[in-house]
Amino acid sequence: MRFMSRLDKGLREVGGGETTVPRNGGAFQYESVISIESKAVQGVRFAIHRISFGRRMDLSRRVRELSRKAEFLEAGTEIHEKIEASILAQEIDAMYLHWGLSSIDGLIIDGEPATAVGLLEKGPEELTREVVSAIKEQCGLSEPERKN
């Protein structure tokens, strides 16, 4: 569906305003990765994948079973169920990170350039949470959905 208000502009914003398309018939340019300057760790820049139809399907398949189980356990009354639900929520966040992080620059962890695995296992927790939050935001998840 097209919205006339966007078509009326000389330059149309696409995907959060980072890409513009000339009205005069120029080719549509789309970047499948977004680069973000970290607010949690100065000098670090990370790139995340933009959501696409295929990537959304892939993510939904990956998260589906874990999220069902986490919701079930969260509804429980026993402390061990709450703990298990918390662990599953963290596993889901790790899944988002692996799925959505394209690259990370400006961070060395134990003498090695940072990767998704390194960030999860040994990196600064604030940065890890910032990256996961950016990925969930890119997926269009609401605040309550992001908390899971």
C-alpha cells in the first residue's frame, strides 16, 4: 500500500529516513544493513540486518517454540518456573543477537575483534542489551514484546 503523503515529497524517505529515492525515476537503493553508533560504549559502532519478509519468517520459526515455553513458565507460580522462563528469555535475546548482528567495530574482546559470540560470552552487558534492543526495534516489536 502506498501513502500519498510520502509520494508527494521530492525525496521519499525509506526505512527510517536513511535512504532516499529521487522522484525523477532514479533507481531505488536499499541497504539491508543499518549501522548504529553505540550509546552504551563510546567509539563502538555495530551493524544490524534490516527486517525483510524472508528474515522475519526465519526469525519467527527460530523464536516460536522458545517463546511459547517461556510464556507458559512465566505464568507459573513456582520459583523454578520463573527462573526457567528468565533463562529462556535470555536465550531468545541471544538468538536475536546471532540472527540480527551483522558486524561490530571499535571493540576488541580479550585481544580479538568482537563478534556476536564474543559479545555474548565476554562482552560488555550494556552493549549486548543495546544491540539486542536495536534488533528488536528493527523488527518492529513493541515495548512489551521487546521485554520477552
